Amino acid sequence: ILFNSPALLDINYQYHNILIEDTWHSSDWKVWRIRFRDGVRFHNSAPLTARDVEFSIKKRIEAGSSRYSAIRELSIVNDRELLLRLDLPIYDISDLMDVLVYPAKLFKADEPWRKTLLKNPIGSGPFRFKGWLNKGMELTANDDYFEGRPKIDKVLCFYEENEDRKLNLLLKGEADLLSPVSPKAARFLERDSRFYVTKTTTPFYAAIFLNNKSP
């Protein structure tokens, strides 16, 4: 919600690139050149550039994210293009580019980047951060959003760990949307004509590894 990702789900729950305009790769799939859309602005009106994407990826690498372990070198071609050199061939760059993009100029060298984000959450998405609430936040429509102003003026997001309490908020009309819900809660809501349950498939899997050396 706070930060715009290069790859998001569209209205049909299919992945499509929003910030990436075009890509080129070498014959061995180890060098990628990525061009970003023109006219994208952060909520402070600063343009989103390749420098911001490079900065955001490097912050993830510094944090020890294994997703970017194949990147050997990042270099800026121009304001809208980034070059990646990889240790291993990557055939689908969308997963590697699914990164939260932060404005590089916002960060101070002597301040932890997570602290900066909490003090001044800023992105390029359809809703901008207005303020913190009790167990949540308030977002308002971004009039300058590059895909057009959203039709909803304000969104209030709250965190509630207990699912029964979440369901009660929905049933009492104090909440409009719950995400995610358990299969049990989904079956309960499907029986109520007031609600619509959406199911989507995500490109992730869970695995159980067995120790075959143990009897």
C-alpha cells in the first residue's frame, strides 16, 4: 500500500508490470537492462528514477535478502535505465524486480533506513500516507498518481491479529475488507450474501523437508 512495486496484480489478479516499461537481456541471460516508465513521481513530487531503484535494491542486499544474491553488479545507464550483471542466468526478471522502491534522497547516511521509513513513509502509489492511527494508518488519494487518481478518497488500514474480532468488525459494518482470511472464515463468509470472497493463486509454495538420515 505505501510503496509502489514494479510488478503488481491487476483487476483480474494477473501480474503486470507497472513501473517497468521494457527489458533487454544478453544471450546467456546474465545481463539485464531495464527501462522504467517516464512520468512516475513520489508523493513528494520528486521523479522516480533508476537511482531510486538501485538504492532500494542495494538496501535489500545490505539487509541480507537472499532474493538478490545472484546480483554481482548494479549500474545506472541513465535516469530511466538500470543494468544488472548476474552470477547466474535468470530467465524471469519480474521476481527480482518486485522490490519496494524508496526515494534515495530521503535517506540520511547516518540514520537507519527503516527508521527513516517510519518517520516519513513515502512511495509512488495511488494512496499517500496521511498519519498513524491506533493499530493502523490513514491513507488519502494521490491526485498526482501516474495511472490516474483512485476513485476512493480515503482508506483506513488497521491491524487485528485475532480473526474472530476481525470477522465481528466486518459483520457489524465497521470494516469493509478483510485480507487475508482463513479457509474456515472464507467458507463462513461465502454463505452470507452480503460479502464477496475473492480467491487468488500466488506464485509461492510451502515445502516440508524430511531428514532421510533419521530413522
